[in-house]
Amino acid sequence: MTTTSAPTSATPSRSRRVIAISLAIIAALVAAFFVFANLYADFLWYDQLGFDSVLITQWIARVTMFVVGFLGMAVPVWLAIQLAYRLRPVYARLSSQLDRYQEVVEPLRRLAMWGIPIFFGFFAGFAASAQWETTWLWLNGVATSTTDPEFGLDTGFYLFAMPFYSALVGFLSAVLLVCLLVTALVSYLYGSVRVGQRELRISKAARIQLAVIAGLYLLVQAASLWLDRYKTLVEPGDRITGPGYTGVNAIIPGQTILAIAAVFVALLFFVTAVIGRWRFPLIGTALLVVSAIVLGIGYPWVVNTFQVQPNRLALEKPYYQRNVDMTHEAYGVDDLDKQDFQAVTDAEAGQLREDAATTAQVRIMDPAIISPNVRQLEQFRGYYQFADPLDVDRYDIDGVSQDTVVSVRELDLDELGAAADWQNSTVVYTHGYGLVVAKGNDRTGDGDPVFLERGIPASGFLSDQEDFQPRVYFGEYSPTYSIVGAPEGTEPVELDYPTGGDSGGETKTTFEGNGGPSLGSVFNRLIYALKFQAEQILFSDYVNSDSQILYDRDPLTRVQKAAPYLTLDSDPYPSVVDGRIVWIVDGYTLSANYPYSSTVSLASAISDSSNPAPRFALDDINYIRNSVKATVDAYDGSVKLYAWDDEDPLLQAWQNVYPSTVLPISEMSGELMGHVRYPTDLFKVQRTVLGVYHVDDATSFFQSDNRWQTPNDPQADQQLQPPYYLTMQMPGQESPTYSMFTSFIPSSTTGNARNVLMGYLAVDSNAGSEAGKKAEDYGKLRMLVIDADTTVPGPGQVQNTFNSDPLVSSQINLLKQGQSEVQNGNLLTLPVGGGLLYVQPVFVQSSGATKLPKLQKVLVSFGDDIAFEDTLSEALDTLFGGDSGATAGDDDVTPTPGPTPEPTDPAEPTDPAEPTVPSDEYEAALQDAQEAMVARDAALQAGDLAAFAEADEQLTAAVERLIELGAQGE
């Protein structure tokens, strides 16, 4: 018989272990270097911008909170496991099932006793790190001058302390729950807790540990219940935010009782830890649960059902008034200037004489339409582009304020096509050039904008200034990154601007500012080669000792990184200040913890036809302030933050967190003050609030008989009409000022609201021109409450009147002949002539690939009267009996003759040498065209294509006849 020994198992060779360990170390070092490279690149960016303290503060705060969170969870959990294990009964008789569990667990015991605390510690650390802003605000919070009407606490408690206490209570609850669970698990595994034969046995040590942890947990819940009393002041209810009669008289007292009861039950658990009897704490816990149901649900239901609902106004009125007052305060509408307005609806000659200064600045160049026109006239090369829509601003020209439409000429690297290699995209095409400025209230004879600043090289009233800098390295469409700069005497490689015709030369330049981190060292090149995954940064000869890398160039991105606590306005706009193109950005401080203030969805409030709904980290808010005005230099990217509202407590707290990053308003130059304006998004939020809260007393609020809403944009029916900036004079003002306005129509939950005006809101948007000092009336909200006895058509109704008027329709159809399209511009509403005047420019453009919208006509309406003429001045004169008494900005314009016919008045004398158009024949053709249009629309709605085609032929014939008659009259 032969036997063979079992083969000896192979042992991994020492060299394999060394290789495996070495590879693991190398991989860890590579991963660590990538993390370091990213952090170091961030530091270089912040350091160059001068906001390195912001990044360092965040790093310190996050690391500190991670450590606190990690230790705050890991240490108690580790202690709980250690105590439960060390105090286990040594000679306990275990069941066979527990023996098997221990056989499985015991080899992993040491790993588990350290691994479990570390595992939970990491989760807690990351969660705590995410709460660093809440903690730092609590540490740096300030007192306010306002107290809440229920507890009399400073509102700073709700803004700063309450969120922190809420987060702390939640963290402690999680720690104690985990400790309770691991204690129970370890005690069960090692026999301290035994279940069997309908009996639960707990050792003394486990009893003490479990009872103490349970008692501590109930103490934390008592603190949570006590804190919930204050939270009721910021929680939305049925009608208001904050507690009403039921909340004050049932919910808050109930929470107080429950908090005290929880303390007593916690004491019973501590007693159990000493005497060993579980009956009393368990009974106390059961009674606490029952009490929570009775006091938290049952009693409030009884009070609400049998007291409040039958007597709602009488009982709720004081609390509704609290909500109205605190909402006004939180949204900055408490100083609203309201006045009743009995609108005039009859148009008479000379009616606009007292409003001549307003009509002179009416904007007829719609920034949402003329962008293609500006691009065609000012693009010069395919690699330039302009914003769409354009921005609006105003400039002081020869002592007169001029409303303007503006846009920066930026790069569009997508147009380079095959030429968009790394060298062209990074070191050649690095910046845009110049600012285009056009009058908002004027046009050329051809319907084009009247430019005040234009061209390459730049020419106009801005470039005539000394030291004007037209180059735009930082903008909304700048390349992802560019490498600029070179030693003095080096031949420039950056394209500055093209010269000559299509085959002309190019002017080159070299960036001379301080706009980005240096690439002078090989190490920095390696860092950014890794960041942008571009080896060319490391090896290109165009990268030299003086090179800088420009990135994160969008003005919103730069301001957001410099001031991460701000929510930024969605509409940054360019201006020229002291010879430099700068982007002006409005920053807001927000909160959802202002007592008794109603909540508004920020995304919904600012969403309209000009701005699709964005997303925000904090969307549901009940407090907002325009606390900071920021500027970003378009040449070197430098960011300056100015404390616009230095009384805002949130800004004061953040200034304590980030000291020396925000400049006082006294540092703002007079020229900069002349270009900042009341921010769009803040005004949108305020108009949303005022749709409900334009009332001042609780009775009106309760009855809800006068709620308003913003009308839909007539050009985008499912989206709200945006507010507009205009220089105008509101009733009661002494002179026109740069303002923003919106209108209101009755609110409807079913979508069937009457489209008639109920209110008109404007805000003074001119901050003045004195350095470091706001104009006295800046931010003044003025509301016209339109008398209910006077019916003033709303924007939708006016647009419908324009579209259905026979004469207007026929002339619009003439404008559409051939390959033309007609676009209606923004429908503006002006409080002039004792009533409300509507103005809408009408543009015509080709339906082909090349879009060049030209202003051809202007529609105006006052009351039930409308006019449709070539210029605004002519339209106003026609509307107001032949002489409006005022002129518009296009008063001197002689439009280029177009195809639009003008019917001749038979009573008007004509030149006998010229043929006249037969009035009856013209009117008949016009009537035929109108009837054909109606028939065509009806056939289209009915789906009858044959009838549609027949009516379309009739319409074409009628329009051709109108053109023929018009030609006979020339």
C-alpha cells in the first residue's frame, strides 16, 4: 500500500508581497497628488484674486466640523461598545444559538470594536462638515432691532441660533440612538440581555448603561420639543406662516407640557439605573406617547374645529396681522407708498404735455429682439458674439440721462470650426473686444438701432474717454481657460481685433494685467495640466515665465466663489465705469427662518418669459435683502464686493465669518453709483409678495377679495411678463427717474382672471451719482391702486385689441408679404396723461437664415383707443387728437418708405397731378381681407383644410388688391 503526503500549500513569495504593497502605496500617492493638485489650484486662484482668506476659512471650518462630528459620534459609540463588552457577565449561560453567533463574531471582534465607531464617525463627520455654515453663523450671529410678536425674542435667534440648535439636537439624537442600538446588540450577544421563556433578563451593568442612554435620549427629545415651540413661528400653516389661534393656544402649550413631561420620564430612566425597576419609566414612556397624540393632534383639532372655524376672523385676526406686518418687514415692502389712482381713459389733444420727459425716454428698441440686428451690424467676424437678450443701462451724456441697450462683444470659439486647435483656443483667441451701446428710445430711418458706441476699433462717446480699456478677458461667454502674458519685448500672439476687410490683417496684443495664477514655474504648469487634462500646458513654448492662466471667467462664477454665502441675481450687466468695462452683479442674503413671514418659492417668483425657472440651494425663502453690490473687471477679472445694505444682520454675520472681504459703500465711486440699479430678481420677489400682501390690515387679508397676480407675457402666454426698466415719472414724483415697473391683474385660481389692470408697481432704481451715497429715493416702492370703477385693459387685453383691429391686421399682413416675419416687441405700460399708456414696437425681419429685425411700426393704446404709425411720436400724435403735447426719442426720424399703405382721407386736398385711391374701393378690399382672415382662422380651428386653402387664396387676393390700390395713391 502506497501513501502520498498532501501537497504543501504555496506561500506567496516575499517579492510579490513587496510589489503589491508598493503598487498600493504608489496608487495612494497618485490619488493623493491629484487631490492635492486640485486643492492647490483652488488656492492659487483665490490667492491671485485676493480672496484666499475665503478658501482658508472654508477649509478650516470644514476640517474642524469633520473632526468634531467624527469624534462626537465615534467616541460615544466606542465607549458604548467597550462598556457593554467589558461589563458582560463572565459565566453567563448562553443558548446554543448565541454560541454560534459568538463563534462567528469573535474572530472579528477587535476589528468591529474599532471599525463600527470609525464607520459611523465618518458619516457623522461628513454630515457635520456640511453644517459648518450653520455653526459659524451661530458663532458670529448678531442681534437685530426686531423682536418676534409671540415670545419677544430677537429675530437674530431665529436667523442664527435656532438652525444651529436644531442641527445639534438632531446630531445628538443620532449619536444616542446608535449608542443605544450597539449597546443592546453587544449586550445580547454576550449574555447581558437574555430573552427566553417569556422573560427578559438584563444584567445590572447593561441595565445601568441602557437606562442612562435612554434617559439622555429623552432629555434631548425634551430639548427638541422645547425648540419646536419656536419653530412654529417659521412653519407655513393653512393661511399664514406662523401660529394662529390654534397654534398659540393649543400647539405651543402642548409642546411645553410634552417637553416637561419628557424631562420627568428621563429622570425615571435615571432612577431605574439605580433601583433596577423598569415599570415606571416604561409606563412614563407610554403615557408620553399618548400625551403626544392627545396634545399634538387631538386637542388642536378640537380647538380648531369647535372654536376657530366658527369664529375664524375674530380669533385669527391678531395673528393674521402679525403675518402681514412681519412679511412686509422681511421682504422690504413695509415702506410701500400706495395711492389710489382714478385712471383717465379718454385721449385728448395735448394730454401728454406734462409727461413730455417720460415719453422722450420710452424704449422702443426691445433688447430681447434686436440681438440678431446688433450681431449682423457689429459682429465683424464669425468668432464674435453678443448676448441674447441684450442688457439695458443708462449713461449721462452731455448732462442728460440716456436709457441705452448694451452688449459686450465676446468670443464664440465654436465658430472657429476646424481651426479650434489648442493653440488658437488657448493662446490666440483669448478675449472679446468692445462694448456696443445704442439708444433705447431712437431708431434710424431703416429701423436699425442708433449706436452711441460701436465698431472695431472702438469708437464713440465711451472710447473717447482717456484710458478706455475695450478688451474683455472676463465675460459670460469667455473660453474655459486662456494662457496670456509674456516678457516685455516678446512678439504678441493674442489676436486683439481684425483690421481691414475679410482678407485684412490682424492687430495683436499681450495681456498686461494681473488676471490669473502664474504659470511661471514647472510645478504650476503640471498642476494646471492635470486640472484641465491638457499636456500642452506643460510642453508648449507659448507658456513662458510671465504666463498667467485665466479661468472661471464668468462674472457670476467669480462673485459666487468670492462670496459663497450670496445668492446672485440672474442678470449681471456690463457698464463702463472710470474707463473700464465692468460687470455689475447683485447679491442677496436669504433665509427661511424669519418669524411670521410668509414663504415664497424663489425659483417660481423670478421665472418669467425672460428667465426660465432656475434652481437654488435655498428655494423656499421668507427673508431677502440686496446686501451686496459686486463688480467684476472685464479686463483683469478683479472682484470687488460692496456692503450695499450694511444693516442686514445676515451680511453682518458673514462679515464676521469672512472679515475684510466686503468694502464699505463709501468706497463706491460716483460713476459706479450712476450705473448700479435696483435688482430685477428682488423686484420680482417683491411683486409676488405684494400680489397678496399689498393690503395692510388683517380683515382684507382674511377676505382675500383683492388678490392680484402678474399678467402673462402677451408674447409668451404661459409665462409671466417680466418687469422693465424705464426712465419715467410716477404720479406724485417731481421729475422722471430711472425706474422699474410691473403691473397686476386680478388673481384667479382657475386661470380665468379678467385681464384688467388692478395695480401698477414701480421702484426708483437710480442710486444717484454721488460717491458712496445712495440717492434718497433709491428703492422707493410706489404703487398705484387703480379705482375699481374704471376699467383699464390689461396687457393681454391690449395685445388682443392690437391683433384683432382690422386696420392693424391688414397692415401687419402687408408687412408679412414675401419672406418677412413680424415680431411684436415688449409691451410697455406708462402712467402718463392721467391714465395708462401702452407702447409696443413692431419689428420686421426676413424668415430666411439671416435675421435682421428692423423697427417698422409702433403700436400705442390709451383707454379704448389705439394708433399704429411709423414712429412713436407719430403714433402718440395720432392717438391724442393730432397733437399729444409731447415728443418721443424718434421725433426726428424719417422712416424709409415701406409697403404699408396709407388710406387717403377724401376730405383732404390732394395734388391734382397725383391719382387718388378710391376710398370705397379701398375699404371694400380691406373688408374682404378681414373676412378672409376670420374665415381662414375658423377653418384652421375646424380642421377643414379645403376651406382653409380657399380662404387663404381670398386673403391673398385681397391683400394684393390693397397693395395695388396703395401703389395707385403714390
